[in-house]
Amino acid sequence: MSSQTHLLAANALIQISFSAVFGAWLLHRVHVRGSRSGVHDLVAAHVDWIMLALVEVALSYAMTLFEKNDIGASALLVLIGGWLNPVPYLARGLGVNAFALRERWCSGRWRP
């Protein structure tokens, strides 16, 4: 196995562990504190981190099946994207509307 496969597999394990801790915090927030504001976006971020970690595991396995393992840049981009993709949902779940700028641009009424 190459270093890229080890890196992806280790990152996927860290990502699933982080998502488990995040899910426990989310359960505490919803069931103990009773705060349901933004819960759908936080659940979307939680599930997104789990699914992207599973994609990283599948990619690290697929990389072992091929003889050419010189796709280090692609593996690195998948690794970075696995952490950064759910961030807008996390921000919106915590009260920052990460999609507000896009909505203003798409509506045709851009006012700074």
C-alpha cells in the first residue's frame, strides 16, 4: 500500500470519529437543551462528513487495486474536500447564512 492510501484511510477514520463526537454534541443540543434551531443543517453536515469519509475509504481501497498509484494530488484534493464540503451547512446551522450572497446574486437584485 502506498502512502496516499494510508493517508486517506487514516483521514477517514479521523473524520468518522469527529462525526461521532459531533453527533453526540448534536444529540445533546437537541434532546437535553431543547435547541432545535438549525438542526436540519447540522444533521446535513454530520451525515455529509460520514458519507465523505466512506468515499475516502472506498477510494483508498480502489487505489490498492490499480498498479499506478501516482494520483497523489487527487487523493489530497479528496481529503481536503472531505473536510471543507460540510462547512457551509455547519455555518448555516449555527446561524450564519452561508448561502445569502448566492441568493442575492441569483435573484437579480444585487445591492451591496
